[in-house]
Amino acid sequence: MLQPDGPDMRYAALILSVGAAGLIGAMSWYALAQDTTETATVAAPVPALRLSQAAHTCLSPGDLREAVAEKRVVEPVAAIRAAQAAVPRAEIVRANLCRRDEALVYMLTALRRDGQFVHVVVDARSGRVAGQW
């Protein structure tokens, strides 16, 4: 039985703190690896996509709310559902409303079960998938 102030309790507290520090480090490493993988995936597949990506700018959360309220675009949940249908069994990890070639599109990033990122473009007016890479 553990004593409230005994050496066993101090040892347990030490083990918990070391474990928590390790978990935080692992989470930081995973987040960094995700960003690196995502960047590499976007840059490598098709050089023409890099040029079109440079031509887009994403809206702020306030501008997104305004566009949805004015019914200029479908709600983000509709774009997420369209992306999920295009990339089955993947988790949508990022979604932005962006201007691309004078049109509004949702740019979504999905993480497949095999660890690969897939980027999906959804037309913001219709809610239909416009492309993926």
C-alpha cells in the first residue's frame, strides 16, 4: 500500500512527471513531422499546382462568417462533407476559405489512414469538389 508522504508516492510522482514530459515531447515531434510531411507532399507532386497555390489568399475567420451569412458560399460543413466523400476514411485536419483565380474555394487537407496528406479543393459556391492532389 502506498503511503501518502512515503518514498513510494514520491517515486510514483517522479514517474508521472517524466512520462508527461515524454508525452509532450512526442506530441511536439508529431506536430513538426506533420508540417514537414504536408509541405513535402504539396511541393512535390505537380509544379503547376505550386503556381496556382501562390495565386490564392485565404480569408480571415471574420470574412468567412460574413461570406456564409451573406450566402455567397456554402457552409464549411458542406465543404467538409464533400471532401470526406472524395477521400473516404480520411480525417479532415484543416479547412480554409480562399480566393483562387477570382473565385472562392475551400482548401481542405485530409489525413488518410496510411499517413499521407490529400489536399481537396471544393468550389465554395456549389459545394462540389473541384480537384484534389
